[in-house]
Amino acid sequence: MSRRCEICGKGRQVGHNVSHAQNKTVKVWLPNLQKIKVKTPQGVTSMRVCTQCIRSNKVTKHVA
């Protein structure tokens, strides 16, 4: 299971932690994914969606 938004495709970003001595180690930023139930034309499915997609109404949450 990949850490990727199923709506916009947002995934991890990679960079470096840089110390005062300029030592570089790999740093990974992960998206804030939430597993929610989403209304689709086929019915209700659960998806892993980033919070930006939820906030911008790119998905319609299923209310029980």
C-alpha cells in the first residue's frame, strides 16, 4: 500500500537534513493521508485521501 493520495496523486517528498557541520542525511516528508468513506457514482468506497483534497471539496465524504 503506497502512501499516495488516490485523488491528486500527492506522495512523499525527499530532501536533506543539514547539520551545522553541513552533514546531510536523507529526510522524507509524508502527506497527511486520511482513510475516509467517499461517495462515488458506483456507491460508497473507502479511499486514502490527503487533507488538502478533503478541505478543497475534491471528494464528497459519506455521512452515515
